[in-house]
Amino acid sequence: MVNVYEETPQVSVSGFRKVIASWVGLNGQPGTSGTSAAVMVRGKYPALVTTASDGRRSDIRWIEAGVEYLITGPSLTKRACIHFANELAA
């Protein structure tokens, strides 16, 4: 099962890049679990992939053409998230 959400972004694309950097910077810090990774969707949209500490559940979000996309599901891997995002993005 895959869920795709579309919504109006709460931050600009440049602000979203800062959010991505901030989340990635938290990897391994006390009080955090799982990991965050910065990736590019279709080689042109900065995206954030978050993965649960057990590695069995990931999601991905990016901003494209004024819309924020989120792909999530109960058992998506990081690789699957990136694949689906690349298929959905223009």
C-alpha cells in the first residue's frame, strides 16, 4: 500500500532545503531515532527521506511546482520511496 499526499507547502523551496539540512544534521543525535537523508527526485527536486530505526518504513517529501508531495506507506523502503517519487515527479 502506498499513500500519496499533496498539499500547499508551508515553506519556500529554499526554506525546505534548510529543513532537509536540519533533519539530516540530527542523524545520530541523542533523543532521535531512525535516519533522514537528502536526495534528489528526478535529479532536480531536493527531497527528504526519513526511515524508521528498524529500516522497514520510510517516506519521502519534496516540493514541485508549488505543491508539496509526500509518499508514505506501512512498509516502504528508502529505495521504494525514491523510485515512486521519480515515477510521480514531472
